[in-house]
Amino acid sequence: MHMATGELKTHKHDPIALLEIVSMEGRYYMARFYLQGQGYVLTGSDDKPVLFSGACAVREYFHDFQVEAVEVIPPTGTDEMIGMPDSSSETMRVPF
């Protein structure tokens, strides 16, 4: 699911259980967060994901929210790049 920036502002007092800062291609980062047991991707008014220029920019955007945990999910596309099948291993997560 996704949530637009304007709608997110109406949840300023609701705790965000987990904020995931997902590294995308081209040095951009996307915000995925879990609010009231539901996962969301932060989108703009055009329903496209908001892309940040750095992990710190994501953290700064959520500065005024009550965030319980923050993790960075780095890119792990090397297996796909060399033609290996998807593995069942866990995604690497780095506490931030």
C-alpha cells in the first residue's frame, strides 16, 4: 500500500513501528513505514514514490514523527546481475 505525504501528516501523533529506508538504483532512497500494523510506501500527490537523495534525508523528513525503529535496506542485486536465481536468504537490514 502507499500513503501520500499529505495523508501522513494527519498521523503525526501515531507511532510508526518501523521506518525502512530502502536504497534504490541511482543513489536514491525510498521510505517504507509501518503504521497501525499496515505497511506503506511514502508517495507524493502524484501517487509515485517519494525519492530522497540520501538516507539522512529520509530520517530528517520523519524527524517530527514518533518512530520506534529505523533500518536501512541496502541494494542486493548482485545475484540477479550475474543470473543467479533468487535465494531464500533474508534481506540485509542495517539499524540506523
